[in-house]
Amino acid sequence: MAKLTPRYFKKIYNLYVEKIYRFVFIKVNSQQIAEDLTSEVFLRFWKTLKKDNSQKIENPKAFLYKTARNLIIDHYRSYSVKKEISIEEVKETQELVQNAKKKDLLLLEIEEIQRALSKLKEEYQDVILWYYLDNLSVEEIAKILGKSENAVRVMIHRAINSLKNHLKV
């Protein structure tokens, strides 16, 4: 683990803030809540690093995603709100596409995938987002979930098959 300095924290923050925010935003469907939860993720990271007798954080990325996931779970437990994937994410994504025809086609495809993704179990949604959107390795996902790499590979495979089945309907 690197020595705790404002510079180290800033480096980790700059590397992961956008990815953590995007992950949280997709799960909570609210910019304000996503900002609050993302701030809390980094506050907990800072507090953990700052503790004299703190546990070592071997993998900051895994720590941040696991913390974000736990905060999202806590958020839904406390508000009893059904989790859905946000249409706002689709709107942000379409800005990246230059051609108007491609924008319309992409929007339709993303909305279809988004609807299918929202029908999956939460764990399946998480592994698909982490593996395909955030490009996390199987090893990193295993650390976040506290499972073996083989279990994560099977979970990714099952999640994709489930997603394919929902897309056929």
C-alpha cells in the first residue's frame, strides 16, 4: 500500500471518480444521489487510509467499487425504491455518436439493452457493468464480490446468457 498523502489520494480520486460515479449513477438513476454516494465512497476511502491501525488497502479499485456497491445496497434498503437503469445514461451516451442516423439506431439498441439489463438479478447487472463497461478484470470483480475467479467467470457467462434471453423476447 502506498503511503497516505494528499497526492496519493488525489491520484486515486482522479483515476476512479468518473468510473465510480457512472457505476453509481446507472444503479440509482439520480444525479444528486449518485454525486452524494460517490462522495461518500471517497470519504470512506480517505478515512480508511487515514486510520493509524487501518487495514491495508491492497487494491484501491476493488475497495472503491465494493464500497460503492454496499452504499447502493444501503440506499435501496433505506428508501425501498426499485432499482432501474437510467435513461439519462442513454442520453449521455448518444452525445458521443456523431452521425444522426447512428444516434437513432444506437438509442434504440441501448434502450433495448437497458430494459433487458434491468430485468436481470442485481449481481448479474453488476458483473456485466463492471466487466464490459468499466473493463474490470475477472480477478478485480472476484475481489469486489469476495468470490473465486471461477465463480465470477461462471456468473459473467450466466449473466450474458440471461441478458441474451431477455433480448430475444
